[in-house]
Amino acid sequence: MKNFPVFVFPVSLEFYLNARHTHKQLLTVYNPYEFSVNFKVLCTSPNKFTVIDPEGVIAPQSCIDIVVRYSQPSISHCNSAEKFRITMYDRNTQQALGKRDIPTKLIEGEPSNINQESLGDNFHPLTTKPAPMRTEEHSRVICNHSHHRDQPINVVAVAVSICCIAALLLPTQPEQVLKSQWPEWLHIGSNLKLVFSFVLGLVSMLVLRP
């Protein structure tokens, strides 16, 4: 027989005489290998148990559940040690690859609700905390808060807007100076007015944006 590990859960079975729900249990057999294997279930006391599908095939990297029933539990069977043996075989040569024994016992009474592993330990509930905010989101929130907090009107932008509006109201240079009531030095060219219009638009977007 080769020595391939056989993975079975649980590693032991405990049936309770007065708890009918424990008279049916599952054995899960894992095949972590990259090839299919055959399996067979044997028992030291086959007259006490019923095993559904005691033989079969497990696909690669898969598992199966084997249903085990205690057929006729009685007080005379309590505390007697039994065993199941699960053997895996090569599908081609039928050579045994490995085995695992599962000890089994029928216990008088009912299972205790107390978890023996937790005795002596002082456990406390955990407090749920919000997940930490990522750096990018945190910086974005800070920027947004600072933006909404600092909302006073920009005095420089208002002054520039007034200057641009005043310049646009001045007469254009091609007009006859004699026909105009404005001094000659207040006449500006059309190109310069276009510049003032562009600046006024930029400043308006800066002041009026949300």
C-alpha cells in the first residue's frame, strides 16, 4: 500500500443514545490530488451501522459526503469503541493508496450545549468600527470642506470686473474725436476691447462658479 494521506472530516464520530438527531451524521472525504480515486468504507461492526454509498469515485480536487446512520442504538452498545476505515484506491491498478480510521462511539445521554473548549476563557463582543478612509478620499473631503468654508467675495476679482466694464463703455478709437464728448486719450481700439471682454468673462466665471 502506498502512503497517500487521506483527508476526512470529522476525525471521529459521536452518537448520543437519547438524541435522535445525532443518529445520522456525515463524513466528508477530500481528494486534493490531480487524479480521480476510488474509495471504500469498512466498519468493525457493520451490523450496527448503515452507510449510504460505501463505495464510489472522487473526482480530482473534490470531496464527497458519506451518510452514516446508527441503525439500532441501545444501552448495551454505549461506550463501546467502533471504527470506520476509509481506503482510497488507484482507479487503474486498484492498488490501495492510503487509509484513515475514524473512531466511533455511542454515548449515553444527550450532548452538552457547553463548548468545553471555551471554558475558562473570557470572551467579549467586538465593537464594529468604520473602515478607515483612503488617503485620496480623505484629501478630497478636506479640499471640499475648505472650498465651502472659504467663500468670501474676491475683492480683486470684483475690482477687475468693474475696470473691464468701464473700459468696454469707453468709445472706440475709429470714432471721430470731434464728434465725441470724451477726451481723445479715453478712446481705445477694438482689439483692446476684445481683450477686456475676454478678461471680464474669465473673472465672471471665477466669481459666479459654485
